[in-house]
Amino acid sequence: MKFGGTSVGSAVNIKGVEKIITEGARKIVVLSAMSGTTNSLVEIASKIKKEKNDEATQIVNKLREHYIKTANELFEAGNAVLAAENLLNSEFDILAEKTRCKYSDLLEKEIVVAGEIITTKMVTLYLKTRGINVQLLMAVNFMRTDNNGEPDYYYVKESINREIAQYPDCNLFITQGFICKTMKGETSNLTRGGSDYSATIIGAAINAEEVQIWSDKDGLLNCDPRYVDETYALTSISYEEAEELAFFGAKILHPSCVFPVKGLKIPIKLKNTMNPDAPGTLISSESTGKYGEIKALAAKDNITAIYIKSASMLNAFGFLSKIFNVFNMYKTSVDMITTSEVAVAVTINDTSHLDDIVRDLSKFGEIECVGNQTIVCAVGNIPAQQSSISVKIFEAMSDIPIKMISFGASKRNITMLIDGNDKSRALNNLNKTLFKEKLCSAKK
Ligand code: ASP
Ligand code: MG
């Protein structure tokens, strides 16, 4: 069971988590840092990098106050509050000491994972004061990535099962999401939002019955509620559909987190800590939903489109492989691709090597780059012969310029590139057109 930042973001919410995790079968609970913490930690690291160490220390003090205030609301007896304050003070002293250091990549990595360490230690102490038999497992003892930054599944499996076996009488384990160590044994992380990924890696390692991801939403929503007024939670969705949605911007899931459990057919359940009675969304190998139906929309921002025009492409072979070789060389992954006889367009998200990529691509033709683009992705069960879906999509997009469009590689998504400024309008139009009936019945 993984609980996100909001789920552990206040004393009241932590008590809600307590109720959920102390029921039912033996389990491992993965916690994120209290909401807002990781952003503050990233800021602390960036202040240290700019040699503004005093400002970094001030942010640590603010965080310390926030955690101590939460502990005072959470812990009941006077001596329990004292124990919690001692714990938090010693953790924040360690963090404050780090703000006196010179910046390094490793220092930054050690700082950004502090939120998970402090939150799990505080929650474990709280559960212990409540008389609950609980054991804290430190993620650095089992969560290791290989030289490509991918989970070292064999190591994780061996290590975590060995740890658990030490506590045969314990039915409740708590551990940190997000945190991992590298092959060199250095602290690292699974990228932002990575606690979901921690949960499914662990789920696979222990061959869990189910992985539950608890957030502040009723499940995977049909559209992003930050952009549209009306949404509803899906009851079920397949692994592949969930992967597409997570990859193309559905914030509720880390884009990599479906993969570890997919092969083992371990279901993922998305649940709401603030509304635990809501059924949530089940992600499994079964694709439900009607044939020819769009289930949900997702959008991914900060996309750069690269247009490559070349007369020599006409009737030539090997052209695409030359182009992709450039992206390969700079380890930059391509999200969308469209081709015409004399041009290729691709989109990328990571622009850290854009200058090098453009220079190398220029050998093959004329290059144009356009930034601030957004990918809008409609996911569902879309057979090619289902023209009514395309009609609906184009109708919804009739006043929005589509820059690229991609369909057909899988029968699961129609992906469009639009200008970033058109995103909100596109999502609203599509939401209204594609989900009209469902939105009406969700209201009733
Ligand atoms: N706390 C980390 C983050 O904010 C990991 C997570 O919440 O999943 O990115
Ligand atoms: Mg998250």
C-alpha cells in the first residue's frame, strides 16, 4: 500500500492512514514525504548550489517547524510528543548540517530524499505509541538500481524478503518510497513521483496479492481536474491503457510504475485516502469498456517538436535509422513521430541535449524546433475501423490547430500535438464531446 504526500500531509490525514493500514492482511506500507516537503528540499539543494547556504538553512528551519507542529497535533500523550520532537529535531539537525556543506550531486540526492525518511520515522513512532506492532524497513537496504538506473529486481527481491523474514510476528511494515541506492551504494531516487514505482517494485519482489496506491483522488480520472470542471473516476482499466495515460501526463501514476507488476499480473488498485469507501480504479490485465470507446484523456507539457525536412529522403532507405541514431547518441527518448515523403517530425520532452541534437541532425536536412508544445492523448479501445471516434475527436478539436497526429501503432491511443496555450481549451472541448453521457450520469 502506497500513500502519497497529501495522504500523510497532516495529522488528521495520518490518522486516516492509520485506520486503513491497521485493517486486513499482512502488508508493506510505502510512504511519500508529507506534501510540499520534496519541493522544499529541491529548493534547499538549489540554494546550496548557488552558495546561498543561509537561505537553505532557513528553509530547513521552516520545514522543522511544520513537522513539529504536525507532531504536536498527531501524538497524544505528553511524553509521546516529546519523543516525537526529539526524533524530528535530530533528523532536522542532520539536514541543517548538510546546508553548511559545499554543493555536490550526491549532497543534493541525500537532501531530496530526507522527506521520506523523516515522514516514515515519524509515522512509525506514532503507530508504536498507539501500541501497534510495526517495523520500519529502510529502503536503502533493499531498493537498488543498476547502472542504467533500472531496478535491480533480483537484488531487491533477495534483500527485502530477507529483511521481512527477520520479523515473522510482524504484520505491518513501513518503508520509504522514492529512495534507492546505486550500484556504488550511493543514495539516489527513482525520479519525482517515484513512490508509486517503489510500491510496484516491492509488490513484484514480494509477489503481493495486490498493490494499492492511495492518493487524494477517487482513482484514475477521465480527465485532468485542474483543467476541466467535471470528471469521474474509471472503475477499471488495463495495464497498457494505464501506462499510456501515465506516460502522457496522468499525474496519479508514475510513468514507470505499471511495468514491474504487469508481467506478474499483480493488480494495482487506485484508492482515495480521503474517501476510502469509493470503489477506486482497478488496473489489471483485463481491458473492460466498450469496443470503440475512449476512456480517458491525458496531456503532457513542455514538449519540443523537431521538424526535419530533406529532399534526399525521397525514396531513400536508412534515413530514419540515421535520424534515430542521433537521439540514441544523446540518450534522448522520442515521444511522437510522424513522417511524410520528404519530412519527419518528432517530439521530445528532455531538451538537455537539444543543441547537440540539432547540430547533428542538420547534416541530414533543414531543422526547425518549436517549444512549448503539449501532447494530448486519448486512450481507450480504438479499432481502426471505428471512424466515429475520429469524427468526434476532430469535431472537438475543430477550432484548435493540431500540429501532429499519431494513431495506429497500437489500437489504444490517438495522440495529438498542440500549442501549449491551447491545452486547456482542447481538454475542455474533448472532455465535453467524448464523455458527455458519462459526465451526465456521474452527476446523477
Ligand atoms: N516525494 C517524492 C516527490 O515529491 C516522491 C513521491 O511523492 O512519490 O516527488
Ligand atoms: Mg504521485
